[in-house]
Amino acid sequence: MKRKLVREALSSGELLGNKIKVGGWIRTRRDSKGGFSFLELNDGSCLKNLQIIAHEHLPNYRDELLKLHPGASIIAEGSLVESPAAGQSVELEADSIQVLGFCDPLEYPLGKSRISFERLREIAHLRARTNTFGAIARLRNVLADATHRFFQGRGFLYFHAPIITSSDCEGAGEMFQVTHLDLENPPRDPESGKVDYKKDFFGKATKLTVSGQLEAETYACALGNVYTFGPTFRAENSNTARHLAEFWMIEPEMAFADLQDDADLAEDYLRYLFQDILERCPEDLKFFNERIEKGLLDKLENLAEAKFTRISYTEAIKLLEKNSDKFTFKPHWGIDLQSEHERYLSEQLFKGPVIVMDYPKEIKAFYMRLNDDNKTVAAMDVLLPQVGEIIGGSQREERLELLEARIRETGMLPEDYWWYCDLRRFGSVPHAGFGLGFERMVRFCSGMANIRDVIPFPRTPQSAEF
Ligand code: 4AD
Ligand code: MG
């Protein structure tokens, strides 16, 4: 007999009255005086458990089934029948229960009592077996699938950006080095005494990518619209609830597009994600709404229909200056917006998502298109209540001289970006794109307080267990 999922057993009326087989991990066992036990079985296919009735006449009842504790794995076969108990529609009357793996309750860390999220991070290899982390995993999965469906539905091509790279996309120098050299005794250039990367694996110094954008631009400038969805790495020493050293990013890039097109795409994509999870994850979202963030469902429902406010950086600064007393970091033209400013704009002033555009060029990356005022660039950040920046994007500088000048201004060499500059030499076109931090989105949609709890194995300063 082929195994059915608990989700199928609980949801499809078709299985009622049939013999089925299920497999999973015990959440609880309750022994009744009437000569049988209730086993709550979870297989991760949904939040709910399937109740299994184990009668004492089962041959292994006394020797095995009475030794089943939370965490033990079983396969059960039996009839799916209507349940007389409140709170569940069906239950499984077992004909046989095969124990695959016992679980010692004295050693198993996930007993009945509640465990803090901090503690669960230390046992991240087991935390997917809890309700919260099961729900996060399913939400992540739907958000990832919705991402592909959104872009595929619009004819975007899925582009696989390299992970190892020699260029620093954001020019911030916050990259992890990739090397094959013996760090205890690296080869050195005899004259300068510096490490000789010509002798390294790739013949030059290489890093883990901070963004797939530069490479995505090469494909956009040949194939039109593309998107990446892959891991990115940042060696920023930020110990916050919204920074990871390894996170996943979705980066669409569109040829023949400007900043307004970019903002339109960002809005449509975000609304699509909110609508899609509301439709496809109702049970898990209800759980988050009850357990993690009160009002989460209302928030998501509003955002699925929300109008986004678009304002310029200059206007935003004026508004923030009027409320200067509310901030620790005083706003004035030229500063990078701080989280407190971003949140104030979306939570207090506009009470919804805000797209801030046209930032001072000094605080943004070299590839952004210079505006006619010569002071600002065609950049945009999408801000959401609670989390602040969720998306960063821009129209790219497609004019060769201006791009080369900006590269020099930021202390880099155009030669090092020769292939990127070539796109401006050979049939340059206006183009634009953005990056959405996937974990920031999962965090926002689940209400989880810390970004470390929405990725299976978080990498943060001083922490890379597992
Ligand atoms: O604003 P960022 O740095 O933009 C880029 O990397 C561009 N190359 C994107 C593009 O135009 N194709 O990062 C984009 C998003 C941020 O808005 C944020 O959501 C997320 O990536 N992000 C992080 N998420 C988790 N941990 C970190 N350390 C993050 N840094 C950025
Ligand atoms: Mg940014």
C-alpha cells in the first residue's frame, strides 16, 4: 500500500472509510482505560496531527506501542473513520503499527513543554519537528513556488547566477573570501610581500557573491527579462533581527525598463506573494496569527490589496525633518535612511508600503543611473511596516562614460568591471531591476521576531553550527 499524507487523510473526503497507510512522528500518546491508546501523528505535510487509535489487541501493543514517546517514528495502516471526538473530523483505527524508531523521552529535547526559540536554534536539526518551524518551512516553500510562478507567468527567464565571483556588486567590501591557499603559509609576491593570488585556485582573489545582479544584467541585455533566486553572502558584522550572513535573494532584471517599471514590478510581485500565501497557507497563517503575531492576517489581507505610496528621498527627508524629535538618528539630506526612519514612514506617516526613490548618489552603489540633477540616482527602496526595507533596486547606468566615472569615484577600476562595461559598449539599453531579501519576506509573512528563525540553518557572526 502506498503511503498517504496526513494532509490528504484529513482533507479529502474520498479517503473516508478506506484502508490507508500513513507514516510520521509521534507528538503525544494518551492511554485510555478502555484498553487502547491515542497516538497523535504528525508527518509535516500540515500543521494538524492525525489521531490514531491503537487497540490493546494489536500484537505489539504491550511490548512496543506502550513504549512510544514523542519523537518516535511509525508506519500505521488501518481504516480512516469519522471521529466522535470534538476538534477533528477523522481518525485512523489501526490494523497494524510498525515502529521504525523509538525515541528516549529522557534524552529527546522536544518533549511536551514549550521551548524558547533561542534554545531551538541550538537544536536546529530537530526544530523542523515543532509546529512553528514546520509552518515556517511550508510558508517558505509556498513563497518560493509563488516567486517562480509570478516570474514565469510573466515570461521572465530563471537565471542561475554564480556563487563564486571576483566582483563586488555592492562595492561595500563585505565579502567572504574563497581560497584554496594554505592560510598558514600562503605564497607571496617576492617584491611586495603581498599574498600572490595568481597561485590561488582561480588565479585571482575570489569571493562569495553578495548579489547576482551584475551577472543577471548580462543575460537581461540579451534575453530581455530574467530573475535570479539563489543564496547570497554578506560579511557584515550586524547582529540584528534582520541580518543574516547567508540569505536568499530574488533579483529580477528587465531590459528596456526604467525606475517606474521597476517599482510597478515590485508592487505587483509583493501583492502576488501576499495573495498567494493567503490562498494556499490558510492553516499555517492562522497559526501564526494566533501564536506569533496578533493581527497578522489583517495585515496580510490589507497588503494584498494595498496601494503603495511613492515618494522621493528628498521629500521623505523633509517629512522626517519635521518630526526630527522622534528619532535617535537625526535626519537630514544626505544620510542613509535608518530603520527607525523607514518604519516611521511606512507605519506612522503613510500607514502602508512606501517606495522611496532617487537617493543621493553618495550613499548608493556605483551601478545606479545618475539623475539629471547630478546629485541623485534612480534608486528605489520598498519599505514595509515593521521591517523597513524589504526590496532594494534601481535603474542601471547604461551610459558608458558615466558608469566608468562612477566606478572611479567609488575607488574602483573600470578594468576590473570590463565585462560589465562591455554591456554599455555593445548595444546598450536602459534596464532596471531589484533584489528582495527572501528571509525578510518570510519573517514579515509569519510575524517571527527574528530572521534566524525563518531559515533552516542561520549563519550569523560567531555562529555556523550544523
Ligand atoms: O539592497 P540590497 O543590498 O540590494 C542589492 O543587493 C541589489 N544588487 C539588488 C538588485 O538591484 N538586484 O539587498 C537587497 C535586499 C534588501 O532589500 C534586503 O531585503 C535583503 O536584500 N538583504 C538582506 N537580508 C538578510 N540579511 C542581510 N544581511 C541582508 N542584506 C540585504
Ligand atoms: Mg539596500
